[in-house]
Amino acid sequence: MKYKNTIILWMLPFLFAFFPILSLFSQNIGELELKDILSPILTVLAVNLIALIALRILKANIKKSALIISLFWLLFFSYGHIFQLTKSLAEKFFTLIPQDYQYYLLVFWIYALVLAAILIIKTKKNLNNVIKVITACAIFMNIIPLINIGLSQLNFNVFDFTAANYSRQKALFFPRKLKTNQIFII
């Protein structure tokens, strides 16, 4: 049982790191091939292995190392979205925005990562439940892009609701004739 838990702990940072790659690939599946994600996946694998080894050298246990690296990937891949959101809010509510606004946010992001890493390393609490919840979330995050990629390899894309695929998917999901006012497209 301990071996199984160790495997799951080693997988956690990889699941967080693979999600943006798989999600982006599944959204652009018509323009890309599977071989196009090889380079990003190898980069993520290398960074994860280096980070896991470095944290093990610093005497962080595997649970804490997995949480810290997962947090790093979460912050790394969400930085652009948070930057765009805060920039648009700042432009809406403030007249003068500093030119180097991006660097302030980057410093804050790095500070948040370092502070969270220190808190995770210093905690004496049992992190088993936190690890289980985060691992379940990471697994479920990866399921839909993987299903979409798998189905697209079979030339059927369930989660692509573009106009070209709508009639084919409508026939799958709504096999009987429905009145127009019964179908809502959001």
C-alpha cells in the first residue's frame, strides 16, 4: 500500500503540469498532431524531475515536495490569465497604471510561491487528506482533455461544439426530433 501511495505522490506534480499541455492540445486538435506535444511534455518531465530531486536534497519529504511543485505549476500556468484579469480591472478602475505592472505581479507571484513553500515545509500537520483531494482534482482535470484527444483520434470530437460539428453531435445527443424552443445553446 505504501508503494501505491508513493507512486500517486510522484504523479501529482506531473498531472498538474500535463493539464495545460493536454488542454491546449485538445482545443487545437485540428491543427496539431500528437508528436507536437512531445517537446512540452519532455520539458515538463525534466523540470519536475529536477525540482523533485532538488526538494529531496533540501530534505523535504515526498508529500511536501509534490505539493510545492504542484503549486508551482498552478501558479506558472495561471500567471498569464491573472495578469490579463488584473490588468483589465486596473485599467477599468484606475487612470494611471505603472508601466512595469507585469513585474510587480511577477514579484508578488514569486513571493506567494516562496511563502507557500515555506509554510508547506514547516507544517507539522498530516497532509494526507490534502494530497488526496488535490490528486483527485488533478486526475479529473486531465480526464476531459484525454477523452477529447482519444475520441479525436477516432475522428469523433464530443466536446467540440463548433457549427461544423453541431449537427453531427446534435444527432448523437438528441436522436429524436425536438422542437426548436427545447434546445438551449449557451
